[in-house]
Amino acid sequence: MIPRLAAYPMPDPATFPTSPVSWTTQAGRSVLLVHDLQSYFLNFYDVTQPPVPALLVHVQALLDRCRALGIPVVYTAQPGDQNPADRALLTDFWGTGLKDDPAQTQVDPAVAPQPGDTVLAKWRYSAFKRTPLQDLMADWGRDQLLICGIYANIGCLMTAAEAFMLDIQPFLVGDALADFSEAEHRQALAYSAARCAQVTSTAQVLGALTAAVQPAAQTDHWTPAAVRAAVAAQLEVTPDELHEDDDLLLLGLDSIRLMMLVEGWQAAGGQIAYADVAAEPTLRAITERLCAPELV
């Protein structure tokens, strides 16, 4: 049975293990796998404590980018009330599993499947076992698998290992995973990096995919109102709640949200860098960099 799981800090990408490979995420080759992010599994944590809030924010950032680029998104979800013959040896280790109840089987609403995504019934640790995942990837012409979700040292690790053995390049997104403990989380990253996968971070994946962003429309300049609205959306406040000289980092503009903003502005032709905003994280400073002088 799964125990109650204590809070632990999401591992810092600066401490991730290195791999002997140097694979780079490519939009035209990738599939994003959201592994077992069902309420049943998340509820063994206190979801208000780390690593869960960071996990969900990072998975959402990956989903947003992949959907925007047309990268296939695949979910695994274990069925409820599994037939004992289907569950087989899993019962010996983990009991009878999920009940056939949406409160247990649904994917967390923050990262739930959208029209066009693929949801696979999950039967074994590896997402490839008794599913069409390998065939789907072949049909899509994809040979890279970006893996996020839970639990890092069980299904995520086993899926990465099997992908490797199928000649599919696996990427474990180390800060978009969660596990039973920090030690087991890090153990999964260490094994994967040494034996079968590229261990990467959410920011690295988003950065690798930046060049592939095709904005719907280019713009020669941003208006102050557009800048204010974009920042407010990331902070989940109304534009009127922002003041010109507020420190946006103190208001909650974390590194992932900041990177998403900067990449969006760059893709639309804005002359701004991540370091610019990090050095002077105010609405006034951002507006002065992005907007034509006559509009500021």
C-alpha cells in the first residue's frame, strides 16, 4: 500500500545529475507524457505543500507549450475497480488500487486532458505495457518522450527505461516529477541519467522549444496595456491590481512564469531578455523595454 507522503522540496535543477548523452528536445520529434497524475495518487501528499504545487505549475507550463506547438500530449490513468486478473502482481505490492470513482480516477483539474490529447489506460509500471503508446509514437513519426508526473522512481523511471530499449529518447523532466521522498526522487534521476535518459528541467525544455514557437501574429511593439495584461494573467490578478513599481518577483512571478512571459514577448518580436526582467522586475521597467517610447 502507498503510505502517507511527507513534504519535501522539489529538487533544484542546478543539482540534477549529468548524463553521458547530450540529446536536445525537438518539437518535431517529441511527445509529452503526463504520467498518472490522478487524484488518488496526489492525495497521498498534502497537496498544499512541496513538491506538489511546483509539480502542477511545471506540468501546466509543459502542457501549454506542447499544445501550442502541436506536440502530442499523452496521459496515463489507471482504471478504477480493476479486475484481479488485470491487476495481477500489482495487488501483491500495492493492494487493489483505485475505486471506480471520479474523485480517485480523474486527472487533477489543474492539468487535466483537453480535446485532442490522448488518454491511455495504465496497467503496469511502464506506460508502454498493454497500451498503444509505441504504435502511436511511430504513427506520429516521433522518437522523443518527455516524461512528467508521478511517481518518479516507479512508473516514470520504468517508462524511461523501456523507451530507451525501444530506441525512443526519454527525457525525465526532473522538476515536473514527484515521488515518495526526496531521496527516491533523486535516486530515480540518478539512475535515469546514468543508464537510459536525459534528465532535464522544465525551464530547459521550454527553452529548447522556444525556437519552434510560431506566434499567430507578429507585432512591432507592445502597448503598456498589453504588457500589464500579460503580467497580470501570469500572476492571476486583474491588471488594475498591479502598480508600476511593484516588485513582481515578490508578488509571485516565479522563474517559470517569468520565462514564459519573456519567451512570448521575444517570439512576438520584443527586444527583452530574461536577465533584464530579473534585474529590474517592475512593470515600469518591462514597459520601457518593450514599448515604443511614444507609447510609454
